[in-house]
Amino acid sequence: MELDPRGQRFAATVTSVVLVVVLATGWGWLALAQAVIFAITAADPRRGPYAYVYRALLLPRLGPPAEREPVPPVRFAQLVGFSFMAVASVAYLSGMTTLGVVFAAFALLAAFLNAAFGLCLGCEAYLAIKRLSAKSA
């Protein structure tokens, strides 16, 4: 199973917008909602709400992708995003706003790099970990 990288960039774009709103407003519940979305997509990137929107609205207009990407790095990246947003949402909801801002900002940086430049930091970290573990084995 492989994924359309354009769908991942679309999801990163929507995520970036959501995270800008979280940072601008301090809405802990929105941070929690984004954490839940990351959790869903960490389990299966094809089942996330942004993936459904992409497939329903954009994919029919764009046509099939010229390339595909493997699922495991994307799942790992979503798990990292979930971790950051879980901390951010708990921090915002418990009044530790500065901690929430820091973790939401890290998540925004990663999402923005993917949306704007196609650079998935979590995917790159996954591949680096795989290479390091293969060398040590």
C-alpha cells in the first residue's frame, strides 16, 4: 500500500491552518481535535478526515499521481505530530499556555515544511532511524 504525496501535502496544509488558529487563539480543544486527527492518521493515513476531503474534492480534478510514497514513514510522522499535539492540548487545557505554544509551534513548523516544500520531517526521521538501526544490527 502506498500513498499519493499530494494528499499528504494537502493534509499538511490544512493542519498548518488549524495550528495557526490554535497558536493565535490558544484554543486547547482545537489542539485536542488536531491531536485526535493525528492519532487517526497514525493508525491509517488513508482514514483521516483530511484524506477523505482530498480524495473527494481534489483527486478527481488532479487525476492519478505520478508517484507514490510508502505508508510507514507517513504513519511515523503522524505519530510524532500526535505526540506534539497531545502535549500541546494538555498544556493549553491545563493553563500551561507557554508549553502549549511551544509544542504547537513545533508541530506547525513540521506541517508547514511539508505543505510548502514537500519536506516531511517525521518521514526523514523515520528513514534515519531505519538506517541507524540497520547499521547497528
